[in-house]
Amino acid sequence: MTRGKGAAMRRIHVGNALSAFGLGFTVPYLYVYVAQVRGLGAMTAGLVLAVFAVAALIVLPLAGRAIVRRGPLPVLLAALVTAAVGALGLGLAGTATAVLTASAALGAGQAVMQPALATMIVDCSTTETRSRAFAMQFFLQNLGLGIGGLIGGHLVDTTRVSSFTLLFSIEAAMFLLLVAVMATVRVPSAPRVGEAPRQSARGGWRQLLGNRAMVQLSVLGFVLFFACYGQFESGLSAYGVEAVGISTSALGTALAANTAMIVVAQFAVLRFVERQKRSRMIAVVGLIWAVAWVVAGYAGLGHGSQEMATAAFVSTYALFGLGEAMLSPTVAPLVADLAPRGMAGQYNSAFALVKQLALAVGPAVGGPMGASLHAPYIVTFLLFSLGITWLALRLGRELTAVQDQPLLARNRVVAKGGAAVGPVTAEAQA
């Protein structure tokens, strides 16, 4: 990596941390703010969370094309300004219409940040350094979310609207600060669709859907996010309260255990993961999560003491964190390596869209099951985790040797005295 790329990558990582900090700063308190502090009721508060998801689903297909044509930086800056307007609007909104409009702006802006930042990481990294770059991104995102949630929780006071206005104003200022930081990034020139013969947006999506490996990775990604991230704050927490009988403080401990495992394990597992086939690592994550669901089943359906049940439930979140640490240097770099030359933005946006769909469907399915159908809930998501292993092994048959294990490319270069042999992706050649 050149000095210029290294400087750009450091600013991108700062951007990831600040955007995650802003998200953790306010999102956990949206429901209580809208329903209780503003007195707009539970239905309006529920609609706010739905608007977040709908806004993301609307803008992500458009964002991918914009990133390909204009580059990730202009799209990111526009998303940051939109999110800042939405955050400030939420802090000042006093009616349901104003709250929903501001939520749409904040949700759309935050949704577009993810693929834009991911594409900037692709442009500033090589096939060999990409896994480490995305691992650092995931590490900083979790750190930012945790610190943001901690500080935000100490600032808010449900008896004072002004405390929430301050909270959202700080978030808006954070996004504008991020505009200033990211505007200084000099992203290396990457090929854009506009430099090639013009293609329609439909043609770009047709090309993506014709990539069998990307389609299989998208299906796998949906199951990954549906069976893990989509359950954290809905089905699994409902199961913990209703079946395990844990307290809210114990639930907070479980969430903290998840974050702590990611922070501790991320770079400990990175060197090991980099040396293995990506498809096999994803398959191993499916097995780890299957064990996590078995442990959760013991916590809620076993006949041990309350202390043992609580410890098992906390361990479930920690096991999920271990799997997440193994996925971060695996899945996102694979999306980039599957993208044809100049199409990383569209592929990142498509995968972000799949993630958003899973995060919308996951709570809707898992929440009611976790609260009332305890045994079927555990069995269902245990099977989904085993399905991850099966889908990952199938995906491995669609990947080239270098796509599945990028370290092979570097080894071949060394073996041949600098002349790589074997299939190399377009991104690796860029």
C-alpha cells in the first residue's frame, strides 16, 4: 500500500468510527424519545423504526449506480449532509409528520454511508490487504457503537426534551465534522462506468444477477444477517426475557459480552482467517452459531439454576461475537473481489440491500417466536445456522482459487518471482 493510500485509509477508518458513534449515540433511544418524550405514542415510534428500513430499501439501489458513475466520495458527502439534516430535524421535531420526515432523511443517509465507505476501502486497498482493512472497519464500527451508546445513555433524561435535542444536535454536528474529514480524502482513481460504453441501470443489475457466485453470496448473506444480527435486539432478547427469565441488566451484560468478544478476538483470529479458504471460514461460523443456539436452548429450556441459565445466555452472545469477528475479514472483501472492474459500488450497495432486507424480516419473524414459541424458535435458527454452513460450502465451488483464498495470489507472485499465475479477479488487477 502506498503512503497516499495509507493516509486515505486512515481517514476512511476515522469516518467509519464516527458514523458508528453517531448511530449508537441516538438510535437506541429513538423509541422512548418519540413515544414518551415527544408524547407521540407507540404507533408513531414503531413507524419511525419502519421508516428507517423503508428509506434504506428505496435509496440503496440508486446509491449503487451513483457510486459507480460519480465515485464513492461525492455520494458519501451527500449522504452525510442528508443524515445531518435528518438528525437535527429529529431533535427539533414536535409532530408525527416532522418526526417521520426527519427519520426518513436520517435512515437514507445512514444506509448510503455503508456501501460508499466500503467502496472507498476497496479503492484504497489491494486483494492482499483488503481482509485486514475490513476487519479494522468492523472493529471500529463496534467500538463506535458501544462508546456512542454509553455516552448517549448518560446524556438523555426522559423528563427533559432539551436533553434529546442536545443529543441529536451533537449527532448532526458529528456528521458535519465527518464531512470535513472525508472531504480531505484523496481516493485513488478507480474506473467508473461513465468511462466505459454507457450501460443502463437495468443492464448493471442484469450483469450482477448473472454472476452466480455473487447471487449465492447474496443468499448466504441474507441468511447470515437474518439468523444473527436480525435476532439480537428482537427475537433473542425476547427469548431471554420470557424463556430464560433474565433481567434487563443481564441483557445489557450479554450485549456487552458480544462487543467485548469482537474487540478482543478481531485481530487475534485475523491472521488465522487470512490463511484459510473464505468459504470454509464462513462454514465454520455457521457451526459456531449452531453451538450458540444450542447453548441458548439450554439457557431457556434446560432445568439448571437461574445463574447457570444467565451464564449460558451471556455465552450465546459471546459465541455470536466470535463468529462475527471471523466474518468481517471474509464476507465484505469477497463482495469486492467478485465485482467486475469499476462495479464495486454497485456490488457493495446490492449486498447492503440484502443486509437491510434481512434486518427488516429478521425481527418480524424472530420477535414473536422468541417471545412465545421457545423450542420452535431455537430449532428454527439452529437449522438456519447449519444452513449457513451448507450454503458456504456450495459457494466455495463457484469461487476461483484466488477468490476463495487470496493468500494464494501473493504466494504465487513470490514463487514466480513477481509474475502471478492462475485466475486473478478484476479488482486484484485494478
